[in-house]
Amino acid sequence: MPSVTGIVRILTPLAATGMAITMVLAAITHARRKEPAAIGFNAGLLIMAVLVAWGRFGPYSL
């Protein structure tokens, strides 16, 4: 919502970065527990979070 409303727009990339870190740690946990199906789900969420963070922090951010 911050990017839509224009209020405190820095929260969007910060939240995406936090989500990416969480997904890396979750994938490590699933790897230790030998749960490969969950790692794929974490990888998908990680990719989406990284794309959002890159888009909002990157060279084309508004």
C-alpha cells in the first residue's frame, strides 16, 4: 500500500528485502529437515520478493 498511496514509499522495498531474507532462512530450515517440496515454494517467493525489491530500489524506481 505505501507505493499506491505515496506515503512512506521506502517501506515497500524494505518489506520485500525482509521477505527475501526470511525465505532464504526458511529454505535452509527445510533443507535441514529434508523437505524438498517446501524449498521450491520458498524459492518462488524468494524470486518474487527479490524482483519487487530490485524494482523499488533499482535504477528505474520512482
